[in-house]
Amino acid sequence: MKQLKLCLAFHSHQPVGNFPWVFADAYDHSYLPLLECLERHPAIRVSLHYTGPLLDWIRENHRDFPRRLAALVQRGQVEMMTGGYYEPILPSIPHPDRLGQIEKMTHVLREEIGANPTGMWLAERVWEPQLPTSLREANVEWTIVDDTHFKMSGLSDDQLTGYYLTEDQGNALKVFATSKRLRYIIPWASVDEVMAELADAAGDDPTKVAVMGDDGEKFGVWPGTYDYCWTHGWMDRFFEALEKSADWLTVLPVGEYAREHAARGRIYLPTASYAEMMEWALPAEVSEEFSRVSHEMDAAHRDDVTRFLRGGFWRNFLVKYDEANTMHKKMLRVHRKVHRTPGPDGQADATALNELWKGQCNCPYWHGVFGGVYMTDVRTAIFRHLIQAESRANELSRGQEPWISHETIDFDCDSQNEVLVDSSRASYYFNPESGGTLFEWDLSTPAHNMVSVMTRRPEAYHAALRRAAETKETPEDAGKTKTIHDLVRLKEKGLEKRLDYDWYRRSCLIDHFLRAGTERVDFAAARYGEDGDFVGTPYRATVRQDGNRVVVRLSRDGHVWSGPDFLQVSLVKEVTISADDPGFAVEYRIQNQSGKALTSTFGIELNLNLLGGGGNEAAFCRLVGSAVLERHFDAEAEAEDVRRVVAGNRYLGIEAAVDVVEPATAWWSPIDSISSSESGFERVHQGSALLLSWPLHLTPGRSWETTVRVRVNRS
């Protein structure tokens, strides 16, 4: 009789900073039902992985779950997989943090579950060839990647019947291939179809194995899957079918197979992830084209072509999204501070180290079918932990007295220098090459990046949104449960009409010369005319320090369209930062250097994130002039003769007041992205934009000056 071994691996994860109700919903609809199903089917032996943020939540909210999990481990039914505790993309973080995160996970599994993991779940299956050295040093013997990785190396499906051995610098690691085919039919196909597929895969070789490793959330959390898997019993029927096939089908954990069988051979895998991830890593327009070609080849069953198709490289998300790159480079900067600042025992301080590791959680560093970098709360949480780690390291190295320092370095690795100012109260990152803007402003207490705002960009899936709107496609039209990659769900009508794209990065201290007739709605949609050449263009930067005060001087000699001519205009802004003040002051001076009169409207834009989405009652904006206008943070507002604008979030305990010397016109506009998530297309609040503007009438040689003061208080 033909034989087959089957390894099932379930990976369950919730990101650092996700909403508590999301954890609870996933627990009720996926994690608990799967555990109960395994308890009902003791012959089904599997590999399980729970990430650190999820384990922490489970241990706090469902104390019986680890006990029940430990019982399954003790009776040999479940094998636990280790991994980076806070689910980092391992190649993107420094080697010491790779080891530390894996060792933390392994320690928790041993102490609290009674498991002795030999293998690990590789976050997003992002593989780079140097990983075996780190994994073997962390006592990891095996891991799972996609069959895509192997096919890029020239192997075919009939060769992926066991594991292969790879190595780096002589450090050998066992690597298994999870079958894309099995991932796509479990649980989407009927149980009979899945069993027929497994029967076709069986053969005379008794060591032949098929591996299916995938997200636990697709068994209950993804749209429609709870009823499909649990209410209507797909998983129980599947496990029953496996039990009834025990004469030819052996279900066992991955690590047990690795211990009992030899490798099929030696292999060196290229940098890769799962196929969808590599598609998402491409630039939007290329990603859409790649997707079209891939689907055409799949539909034509051109396996001879698709095996050689590959998309982008995970690290290029740091090119695709400047905001992700800023977060990543911030993480590396904090890593260096934490590891060179020993705690009382001479080692890196445990508190700072754990905050750093939380800040390495992979979810907001990329974007695909899930919210990723567009998840404002998760992105904010990552910055919070990085800032807390940095503050702890600063406290250990500098003490409690007020201090301030600055440096000019290529922070974001683009060959151009940025100006970084750090103090005991806040950090400020300026980009002279892109409009002399403030692109990161970190408050130490509470730990919050005020400028963690996403720029609205074209995404490849926006084309699917437009098509869905044109064809009126709905999930019900599908007639059956789809995979998350095929679903088109609209969580709000008319989203395709809200696809606005920014042509510059949303940051602070952006200098505008607005075309006559520009309205707030045009500016908010980034569909307006700019008469100057100051947005996104290079400024000169100098820095001087006087005791506990730093002044960053940013200047540009540019041009402004006025009437029939471009006039030469000089703009200087001096940002003053004090050691004991988390805010700043900016002095502006604009001079008409031409021989003709200049008439224009000058505006200063500040983009702020205070977690004000969804009409959050705790978050607000207040425009103060001859009258007081107060709105929700994510509302629209405009007023004349404004002397103060206040933005705050009472839950965060932050209130920022922007004061101007000369009354201004104030426009307040929400910045909403149209993003893809596992539950469908949705509008996500990324922050709000404040534009303060004044009319300019300057005769030749004349100047205009103003001062903007930004104060931050605890609310």
C-alpha cells in the first residue's frame, strides 16, 4: 500500500499594540476552537506556534489555556515551535537581538508549557542565506519555508518529499517546504478533495512527507471561516478523515520527522518569502502587472513558467514605504544605544532590551493583504516601545538632569544627511534634503511619535477596488468561501471615491506657496496648485548649540510664481529646541529677492498622529480665534484669524498647542488611507493635517517674518 506522512503546523499571531478585542475575537474564533478540536482528536499530532504578544495576552486572560496546551505536549500530541518572541523579521534585526528573542521564546515554552522546541516558525517565511548561523547558535535545528523557495533553486514538486540541509559558514540547518497547494486547499476545498489530493501524493517511499504550515487565523478569523470550519464542522471532518486513513497516512509533528529521517540532499535557498509577499514587495504599478501575469500563467496551468516567476525582496518594503524605513532605522539606532548601555549586571538592561524587542514586531514594517504599516495603532505602539527603550538607555547613560545633543548623519541610508536632535524630553529628526521638514518628533513622556503619519500612496489592490465598484462584486457573489487573497470586501460604500494620493511625505514644517483659489478640500485631497518650489526640495542646514539649547537653521533660495513671472525668494526657518521642553519654536523669514512685487499665500503644514480615528471621543482639535471651534481629531475644520490651534488626546495624556504671532487662516483635515485588511477594504485614519496660512504682499527686497510656537502639555 502506498504511504504518506503528513506534517501540519499551525502558526498563530497577534501584533504588538493590536486592540484587546482583536485578541479576544481571535481567541474565541480560532485559537480555542483549534485547541478543543485537538483534544477531541488525540491521534492528530501537530506542530504549534504562538508568538510572544499572543502568549502574553493568553496567559493574562485565559490561564487555563497554557495548562491544556501543556497537557497536549506531555502526551506527545503537540510539538511546540520556538521563534523570535515578538515575531520579528529575523534578517531585518541585528544578530544579538535574533538570539535574544529566540532564547526568550524557548525559555518561556520550557518553563510554562514543558516543551523543548527543536524547530522554529520563521516570521512571514522571510529567508536569507545567512540565517543558519543565527538559528544554529540559538539551538534551532529546523525551520519551515515555502515550496516557492525551493522551486527558485530548481527543484520540482516531486523532489519536495522530505527536508533538505542548508548551511552558512558550516552551520547546518534542516529546512522543510510547506506546500502552496495544500495551503490553498486547506480548508478551502472540501474534505474529500483534500483527502484525494493527499492520496495522489502517497507513494512507495515510506519516508515521503507533505507539509502544510500556515496561519492559525485562517481557521476561524478570516471572513466566513468560523462558520465554515467550526459551526459546519470542516475541521472535525478533516481530522476524522485523517484518523480513518491511518493505514496509509501518518500524521506527525515536523520535528519528529526531522529526528527520524535523513535529508533528501543539500540545498542553498535564495532570498525569498511566500509568493504573495514577494508580489507585495514590488512597487505598486509593477506589483499589479506581476499579479496579472502570475494569474494568467496559473489559469493556463503553466507550471513550467510560474516556477521561475518571483517578485520582490522583503527589504524593499523599506524603499516602498519611507515611514517603514524611518521606523526600521529608528529601531537600529535604539539597538545601538541599548546594547552599549549596560544595566547593573553589566549586560544590556533587561527592561530596555525587552522594549526594543517589542519594537521589532514585524507587522507595521511592511504591507500586503493585511493592514501592515497602515495600522495606525500598531505603528504607534512600535514607536512607543522603541522610545521607551531609548529613554531607558538615556536614563542609564545620562542620568536625570536635563540634557540635549545633536548630530548630522545619514540616518535613513540614502546618502544624504539628516539632522537629529535628542534631549531629555524629546527627539527631533529633520530632513534638509526634503523640504527641511521635521519627519519624526518623539515625546519621551508619554512615549509617542507625534509625526507617525502615513502618506497616501497608490497600491496595487486599488485597481481591484475600482473594478469591484464597477462590477458591484460582493462576497455573496462568490458562492463559496474564498481564500483571503481572493476576497473583495468593501467595509464602506464609495471607498473608490476616496482614493487620494499625496505627492510629498506627510511630515511637519512643510512650506507651501499656494496657488490662488486653492480651497481646503483641494488641499486635503492633494489636488491643488503649488506656486513655489519649496516642498520636497533641498534646504541648507546648520546647527548650533548654546548650553541646553539647540537651534537648527534650515534655508532655501527658491522661486515662487507671482503673476507672469517666477520670482526669487529666500526662506529661512530657525527651529529652537530646549533640553527641558518637549515642544519647539520656529522663526520664519521670507524675503522677496526679485525686482518685482510678490503676491502669494504662504502656508506651514504640520501633520500629527494622536490616534484620533473613528471619531475618538478622547481626541480633539480646537481652533481658537475670535471664536472657538472644537471638533473631533479626525473631523474637518477651518477658521479665520486663528491665533492658537490645540490638538490632544485625553487618553494618551497629550495636548499640543500651536501658537502664532500673526493671526492665520487654519485648515484642519483628516488623512485617511484606503487600505486592505483581512476583513476587506477600509478607510483608516492615519493622522490629521494642520495648515496655517497668511497672505503675502512683498515689494522688491522686503521681508515677512513670523513665529510659530509649539507647546506640549500633559492633559
